[in-house]
Amino acid sequence: MAVFDGHNGSEASEMASELLLEYFVLHTYFLLDVTYSFLARKLIRRLPDNGDSGSDFQKTILEESFPFELLKEALLRAIHDIDTAFSMDAPRYNVSSGTTATIALLADTQILVANIGDSKAFLCSEIFQSPSEAKATVFRVARQRRADGVSSSLKEYHHLKSMASHGWTYLIAKELTNDHHPDRDDEKSRVESAGGNITKWAGVARVNGQLAVSRAIGDINFKSFGVISVPEVTDWLPLTVNDSYVIIASDGVFEKLKPQDVCDTLSEPLSRFTTSPEFNSSCLISLADCIVNTAFERGSMDNMAAITIPVRDHMITLEDRSCDYLAVGDQRQIYENSSDSPFLNSSQFVLLLF
């Protein structure tokens, strides 16, 4: 699954969303062919001499060498080719847009995330909080809501404190990405070494006073100033029995929320307390809707995209998981899991890689 958040036009995000799956599959098949031939030569002597069929041989290979690194390499090649394709087309059509890309691959019970720009991916994972820890969480959330100017029922607050007095299961955020902002030390060093400069405009650090990210697909006018399309990629990380959700969302969600605020919204004890009453019903239907509505409530003025996928039950296959996505355009209209979604009319695209 992937979120692309475009800027200065939708061309780059649209191309990335259209090509990622195609390029990823093509590179996967190509690398599988090369890898299969290599493994066949390497493992042929390990086959038992009992007339096993070719299918048994394939099973042996897959059991012993599931190609996690192959999938990672296929993804990196796909991203590179998308940026190359856009960079070739952009001058021809006189476009200069760019896009972030945050992509998560799930294989067996492991996850890999590749990130370019300032969209985020993170896990919401269960922990047990003692009564004192749970009460501290209640106080923190209540203070945050007051700071945001959101009123809460005193009855709800006391009910939540009563629940916390027994301890509870709570969701904590485990971030999987680091934003590529121009004032991050390593990003700043690369940009300045390439002849670019970092200045602030409207309180935001920007490359040459314009671009608010230091890595992006596209943005051909900034390539010579150290803006690159190379993603930061996690290792394959094993999902644990405590991991409940994978969240990917564009930076508009985090204009007013932190990843932990999102997990608070999804935590069963806190969900009704962290969202307005008019949004409670939407949280029961769509977690992505809940996240975006909460960001709106807190005052985010950017357009937003969010994906949630449950991962807690590892016995569920990827095909059976209920993935939830939502994108909101500049008109502040909400389209949920619908063919009428504004993906093609805004600069944000959601791609589900299943």
C-alpha cells in the first residue's frame, strides 16, 4: 500500500500511482527468474534421490529462501524507474511537479517501508498500562484537547479515569519513517553540498526558499540542488502479536496530530474521548475516516490521505485483510472507499498493493 502526496501539480503523484504496481510486478518477475535460475544451480544437489517432481523442488526453494530481499530490490528499482520516466516526460509537457511516496510491503508476518518526503508510516501496537500509567495518559489527552480548544464532557472524563484506575490495553505509536525536511542535518548537508541553500518561508525550511521536502519523485528543477528520489528503507521488520494497525498518511494529517494522537484515536478506551460526538459513528465505520476527521477537528487546513490496515491477527491472509483508505481534496469533501473519490482531481493518491 502507498500514499503519494503531490505538490506544484498532480502530474508526478498521478504517474507514480499509475506505474508503481506495474513496475514493481515487472521487476519482481524479472528478479524471480534470475534468482530461480541461481537457486536451482545452487540447490540441485540437495534434492533427495527419490524422483521428486519439479513442484517439490520449487517448494524446497521457497521454504528455504523466501525472497524478502528480492521484493525490496524490486521496489527500489520500481521507484527509480518511475522517477526516471517522469524526469523524461516533464520537460516535454512543461511540468515541474513532484510527489512524496510512502510505501509499505507486507509479506508473511513482516513489513518493509520505503519513504520519500514527509508522509508518514507507523504501527499502532498494544501495550498494557498500569493504573498509574493509564491515568497519566488520560491527563495527557485531556490537556491536549484543552490546548486544541476542544471541549469534553466532565462525565466522560470521570468515566475514563475510572476505567484507567484498573489499568488497560493501550495503543502506542511505533514510527517507521523519518521525514525528509531540508533542515534535517544529513539532508541539509547533501543539499548544500550540491549548491542548494536552505531558507525558511512561512516558518518552514525550504530548498532554495521553495521546496519543503528534500527528497521527492519528480521536482526536476531541484535535482541539481541535491533533491533526490532515493527512499529511506527499513529492514524487513517482524510484526508481533501486539501490532494492531499499520497507518500511512500524508503530512496534512500531521499538521495538528502526532502519530501517538492517531493511535489514541484508535485506542478503544480513548476513542470516544479523543473525537467529537459527531465523528464517533464514523470511527466505528472507517478508521481512515476517523483519522482524517480528527485532523480536521483539530484545525488541519491541508488536503489529506490516510490508509489503515489491521495486522493484529496474523492468521488472516493479506487478501482477507480489510484495508481502509480515505482521501480528502481541497474542497473538504470526504469520499470513502468510493469510485467517486477525488484522487484524480487532487494531488494525492492512494495505492493498495494487494
